Amino acid sequence: MTEQTLTPPAITKALENCTYCPKLCHYACPVAAVEGNETVTPWGLMSVMNLTRKGEIPFDQKTAALAYQCTHCGACTEACALGNPVPAALNHFRERAFAAGIVPAGAKETSLHFRKRSNPYGIDLLTKLQRTFGQEEMAEKGDPVVYFPGCTETEFFPENIKSFLNVVGRLNHFPVPLYPGEIQCCGYPLYAAGDRDGFREIAEIMSHALAEYDTIVTADPVCFTTLTTLYREAGFPIKKKILHRSEFLAPLLPEGFSVVEDKKIFLHDGCFLNGKHCCGAGGLFPVTSPKVSRAMAEAILTESAAAGARTLVTDSPTCELQLKGCHSKEIHVKNLIRVIEGNLVQKP
């Protein structure tokens, strides 16, 4: 996923480029592949938005909903000969929809949850972290490195956080404490909802808070993209080193260390770290288009099983939640940090 801030002329250019294109990115869109509907291809979505821009059709709840038929995976932009920024252009129309109060119910509910506790689940995530790991695992002022697990891992997969801390300890690295701030979410759900002001507010707060540390390690590729790209585009860059968990651990692992040796274990290279496969978890798709989103995840699992996989490994809590939600009887979904931890135990 690669986003960029677009000026009004750039948005117009992006819309026009898509409208008059012979649909060269049609094959790349995972949403269109599952839906089989021309309207939700990148060309279809951009054409409709262009018609609303020109005033030829109304920008109402029905047309605005189409702006949310995108997972922000960026496959269309990668496939486009012009590199047309389709997700960023569509997000402009999400912002219009949010401002007009005509967003899909799932996007509205997400924003309301965020207003309660600054995360999409509407719960106190900091207290949950403190109760689970103890105050001794929380970062203090002056710590050079901090671990920002993000809202999804904290809420659904605290065992992955424990595994990361264990791996760091086994590799004899100095401790990497947990981020102690009240806000435990990067704010991406607000961005995806079209809540521009809400996202900018979180970006400003978090960019200052995280800048206290020299290195920020994050578990979720969604958080990584938000902190490194979306914050910068919003005008609040974090001028410190930001690493995804896998990047941080890679140089610390023993020479010759093999993460996966079993040929029945496949890796899900999710789209938010420039991978090739979208499971339908991005862009608030699970709450705005739950049936299609689930079908996308099921397609990943079905294809993997057909290729011989029995375990599907991902290094994204967001993808992990999405894929596990399908309750596949053929494939076990596992986070990469758990695999690394297990292999380190077996090969001291």
C-alpha cells in the first residue's frame, strides 16, 4: 500500500486517467475478482466518482458507498502504467461522504467507537496491556526503543506480544518495552472511514508522543504504513526510525536461521507490506462489506490449501484476525512471531 496526498487538480487528473483507460488494471483488483462486478473495478469506481465530481449524477449515500469498495491494497496502482493513485483518490470521496454524513454504517460505527477510547474497539487498551504484562514491561522516558503493538494485536493477540518479548530475550537483545501512551491505535481506521479531522488529530498527538523514542517497532503492517506514510502525508512526519517487527528481528536472528522448513507451511505476503495478496482486511472492508471481505479471505485459504498448504503464516495481526475469522478446517493460520519463537526453542 502506498498513499499520497492529492490536490484537487491531481484528483481530477487521476479520475480522468481512469475514466478514459481501457481497464488495464482490471485483473489486479481483488475486490473485483471476488465480486465479478464491473462497477467495483478501479475503472468503475473512479468513473462513478468522476461523474459525481462533474455533477452528472448525485453524490448521495448510494454513490458514496462505492468509495468504500476498496481495501487500500494498491494493486491497481502497481498494475497501472501511469501509477494512478486510485486508493488515495477514492479516499478523497470518503472524506466528502464523512463530512456529509452519508458513510456506510460500519464506517460510522468505527468512528463512534474511536471517539470513546481512541481505537476502533471502544475499549481501554492501555489498561489491558498493563494488566496483561505488568508495569515493568512498559516503556519509560529515555528508553531508546519502544514496541507499539497496535490495537488489533493488543485486543485479539496479546500472546503474540508475549512471543515477541520472549524472542527479544532469547536473542540477548536489550529489552524492548511496550508503548505506555493512552492512545494504543495509530488512527488508520479513522483515515479509512474518511474522518479526515479525526485522523489528523490522532496523527498530531501520536507523532509527538512516539518521537520521544529513537526507534519504534510495530507489529502491524497497517500501523507501519500509517506511521511512516500517512502521518507524513497529513503533515505530521515522525523523524525517527520506524521498523516493522520482522525488520527489527531479522539482523538479530542467528546466521543460517530458517523460519520455515516444512513445505506445507506457506507465507501470506499481505498487501500492506507491498505483498501480492490481499485478504480483504484493509480499508474498513470487513465492516463496510463483510460478505465480500470474508469471501476474499476464504479465496486466499482455498488457493493455499489447493497448493498443498496446511499452515498459513502471516506477520500481520490484521490479516491474522481476518483469516482466522473464516474458521478453516483445512488450514491453520499462525503469526510469524509464534513460528520464530517455536524454532528458537527447538534450535537453541
